[in-house]
Amino acid sequence: MLYVIISHDRPDSLQARRGARPAHLERLLALQTEGRLVLAGPHPAVDATDPGEAGFTGSLVVAEFADLAAARTWADQDPYMAAGVYQQVEVKPFVKVLPA
């Protein structure tokens, strides 16, 4: 089943985000290689693809996991969690309707 992981950044976490980004992307690429990643990306703090020093307010991941517990475990092990980037993470089941 698909799950959505909605993460909210702590204030002033841009430097920690930058430092943990390679390890964070490595895990996402592993999901992609396994054919389990639907989409992933950050939420810019301003209306721009590259927000510069304004940074980000969080991230979104939609991916396939065996169950809710597995999705939560994956989210809890995110390098951004260990680096203190995220202040809150929501994990919810997700049903993709469109595009078919």
C-alpha cells in the first residue's frame, strides 16, 4: 500500500538539512530503485524552486511500504530526523486515484 510522509522542518534548520541531504537522498534513491517511490520533494519556504537562504518548511514522500508500521519506521530513520531538521512527521495511508 502507499503511504504519505509529511514532514515539517524546525525553524532555522537549513544548515542541518544541507548537511544531511546526501544521506536523505540515498534512502530515497533506494526506494526508487526498488520501484516503491511515487514522488518526493521539499516544500520551499518561498514561492521559488530554489528558495536560497529562505530554506524549506518540510518535505513530502509518497511511497509503497508493507504496512503503516513499516512506513513509520522508515520515516523515523530518516537522516533529517537524526540531524534535527524535522520537528514533526505525519505518516498516513494514501490511495492514489489520479493519474491512473
